[in-house]
Amino acid sequence: MVRGLRISILLLAVLGNLAWSFSAKANFNGKLTVEIDGLKNKQGQVCVSIFASSEGFPSDRDRGLKKQCTKISGTPLPITFDNLKAGSYAVAVFHDQNNDGTLNSNVLGIPSEGFGFSRNPEIRTRAAKFSEAAFLVAGPDTNIQIQLKYF
């Protein structure tokens, strides 16, 4: 009986330690670097939005978790976001050539500026879905590459 009690206490201590370890790792804040390539020119800026769910993805920048526009200094263009909790995210990017803060399109609704998404899903007649662009931030440094597309 004493032996069984010792094993139970030891098992409880090990499980408690594992649970604490996993919760500590899940509460970290990581850094995401988005490397943007395929820019047609160096005019304007590149705007990046990070989404933590499908709500608003990819076009409603105000629903994004974080957003940032950066003047183009070269290619590929790295943009870094700090303090991201572990989890699933999707990124939408566009080349804002005229600095108006929106992805411009022609009369048919086809984008007239370059755009792209995390995981570089194939784009034909619609924007990417969150599930097609989602990736995991699970460590202190996460790096992704996005190739812009122009029509």
C-alpha cells in the first residue's frame, strides 16, 4: 500500500510538471518575419495584415490582429512583427503602389496591384481562404516567404 502511494505521488508530480511545462510554452510571445518577394517595382509601399481567424480575412484589414505598411527599400522585403502568441495565423499582403492604403482593382474587380498570402496558395478566380493560408507560430522565431502575384 505504501509503495502504491509513493508511485501515485511520483506520477502526480511528473504529470504536474509536464502540464506546467506545456502551459508555459503556450504562453510565450514569438516573432514573425514575413519576407515579401516578387515586387514588380519599388513604387509605394507594401501592406501586411495578420489574422488570427477567418473573420475578415483577407480583405478587411481592420479585423486583422496586426497590420503594417512599409516603404519598399529592396527585394526581398522583410517585415517583422513582435509579441505574437503561439497559435494559427494567416497573412495577407498587397503592393500599394499609389500609397492609398487599399488594394486597388479594375472595373471587373480584378486587383490592379500585386498581392499574396501566407503559404502561397494558388490563386485563380478568388482570394485565398484562411484555411489555405494558415500557418503555425510555435517557437520564438517564425519566418515565412510570400510571393506576390500580379494580374
